[in-house]
Amino acid sequence: MRQPTLARIALMCALILSATLMAATAAITFAQDPDPAQAPVPARVALVHAAPFATGPATVSVFLNDILVDSSFNFGDTIGYLNVAPGTYRVRIFAGSFSSLPTGETPAIDVPGVTLEANTDYTVAAIGGANGYPLELLPLVDRTPTTSLPGANQGQVRVVHVAPFAPAIADTAVDVVPDAGGPALLTNFRYRDNSPFVTLPSGVAIDLQVRLSGTTTVAIDLPPVSLSPGQRLTVFAIGDNAGGGGNQPVQPLVLPAPLQTERAQVRLVHAAPFASGDATATVTLNGAVVKNNLTFGRITPYSAVPAGAYAVEIFAGSAATGTPAFSGAIVLQPGVNYTAVAIGKATPTYPVNVLLLTDDPTPPAEARLRAVHAAPFAPTVPQNRVDIVTDSGTTVVADLDYASVTPYLDLPSGTPFNLRVVPEIAPGNSIILPTITFSSGQVVTAIAVGDLVNQTPTVLFLDDRSVTRQLFLPFIAR
């Protein structure tokens, strides 16, 4: 999950140098591969946006090969470890927000040969873009199979200087000194410098200052901080504004390096009317079957899976045999909830695809509703456009196209809603929904499904605050 700057902890560490609407949901059990020992150990990659190339959020979109990692990665954001298959990858970063790989756009950063070894952890930082320093990637190795990890009463910290606050690299130098005085722990530490992980006792307060190198000018003076047992942290100095001009203030940024990969939560929705009847589908992740009897209109519960990049295939039928109807890849970030919606009819006009929705379970003051159009009922894609209106004619959502998703809409709780889905091509053929009354704090995703040929049009309602359960994925070793 992207994390904001943890100013106090980060800089201190840097300084130490050293279900009402869930009626459509079935209790579906995921299939499990019985032989996890055969699976390779993945690499893990964490990402940091430390490139002060613009003011404001300085939003970028990150792609690993052609896979979208994040379309709204802002300055100071981090993404915790992602499990990634070992290999060599092309990393492209585009200025701006793009939901798919843009055509005709020149990436701000394009590195074709980022090699990731099995059972090795990395942090990759986007840096530069200010004071004459080029935009580039700074790859760091966090852990290899032979790395010495902290003991039971120890922690580790590493410091990385990626704050280009002066045009001359010599002028970016800083010293790290104890707040109470004494010799510097780190001297002449310059832009792009990074220390090794330093082992320190846990539970011991550390009180330090960062000073401009060779001077008594204090850049930062922070209160004491201590490491937890076994904790590993990488602390970045970021920003290009050290008191005048520049795009981003100089600040600390901390990124934990947990030994276990954090989890994402994901659920599956079968909204692909590629056949009549059950239209059974089988879903695999990285070649392992996770669901082999998913029928049209069914919704799995959320399951917790290790964050990472996954190859996804969908097969028609109850086995992963033959040519997949869909083959692609997704990235699941740590701490994020997702809904993966299978859509399409397996035709040239409507190929089977996956809409990966990022869910927001944060409870609202009243209620929130999000709409998804997954109903390919018209001969051409543009003819699928619909409006969602109340029985009094008030438009709730206008011009919703096939395969598109609305933002979450704030709605009052306790008020009955009588809604209709109205095709713009044939307003008389509306889908009339049953009366809906939202509870206080409820968050709902409504998915329009069906094609008028294989499957009857209807709307699926999903509770975005439903319970998560653990999913054993044997092909993931970490």
C-alpha cells in the first residue's frame, strides 16, 4: 500500500545511521494446489517515489513490463514488498495518471533491464528531476539468502540520501551527530549515497541531529526513537527544497522491510456471459487453480493473498485445460482490497477481460455506492451506454460506458431508493431494481451484468466491507 511520509520515525531512524446487499454472494471455496514445494521462491520489490520533478503531488504511473503497478503514485509514496517472479523486467514510469500503458507517450524513466534474483529483496526508488539531476532509478538490495538479520533484541536501519537540494553534489553533503554532542556517526553523506544496514540494540532511545556537513547548522533535530526487536527500516532523505526554491520540501521517508510479505485482499466476480446456463469458469494465478467452479453471477468472499504480480488465466469450464479465454497479469498491492471482475463474451467485439477494482472499505458517515458496467447487451461497444436514474427521473449516474467504473458516490442512509438502469440506445428497456435502503456506514459496489442472449441482465450487489479470510496459495513461498 502506498504510505505517507512518517516524518518523526523516519528521520529519527535516518539519523541513527548506524449483509444485506450480499444476497448474491455464495460461500465459495478456493481450490488449492497440494504441492507447494515445487514452487520457486519469488523476488520481492518495494517502490519509492523520491523524484521531486514537479510541485504538488508529482503523480506518476508505474509499469512493470506492460503491467500497471500504480496509476497514482505521488511524491513521497511508497509501495511495500511485492512478490515477483525472478527474471529481467522493463520498468517504465510516466508523468501523470494512466490506467493502461499509454501509447504516444514518452516515459520519464525507462529502464529495460532490471534483474530480480530469486529469494532476494529489493527497493527501487525513482529519484532526481531537480537541480540538474536526471530522473533515474536507484535499485537497492535489501536482503539476499546470506544476509545477516537482526537478533531477538536488535533492529537494523539503512540510510539513503536521495534529496537533490543543491546543484553541486558536494553541497548536498550532511553529517549525522548525536544530539548531546560527540563525534559524528556519518560524515559527508551526499546525494545517491546509501549506507549498509546497521545493527542496533532494540528498545534503546536514540537522539540525533542532521547537520549540513562540516558545520553546526542543524537541518533537523528530532526527539528520541527506538527500534522494535527484529525491525528493519530503510530511511530516505527526499526533496529538493532546503529552505528556498525547489519543488518539494526536504523531508524523511521511512520504508519498513518486513520478513513476511504483507497481504492484499481479493475477491472474484463472474460477470462474463460467454455461454448460457452456468457458464462455468476456472481461474488460475501463476498457473495454480484458485477457483474451478465459478458460475455466472457468483461472487467469492475476500481472500488474503501475498501482495505481488500475478499471471491470471481464465478458462471456460471446470478445469484449466485448453486455450484460456483470458490471459493477462495484475499487481496486488499490500494492504489493499480488490475486486477482480471477469467480463466479456469471448467474441472479437467483447473479449473476455478482467476489471481490477480497488475497493475502499472505509466506513462513511452515511453510505457510498459505486457502479460497474459489465453488461455487453448491444451490438457495438458504444451502444452499451447507460444512465442510472431514480423512479422520479433524477440521474444518479450519467453516460456509464461498458467496462467502466464510477467513483464511489455519497448517498444518504435510511432512505429508500428505487433505481433503474436505462440504456441510452433503448430507454424503454430499463432494468428496474428492487427498492434499496442503505444502512449507515455501508459501502456497496453494484455491477450490471448480462447480455440479453446468454444471460439475463441484472445487477449484482457487493458489500465492500465484508469479512476477509486467508487463502493458501501454495505457489507463493514467502
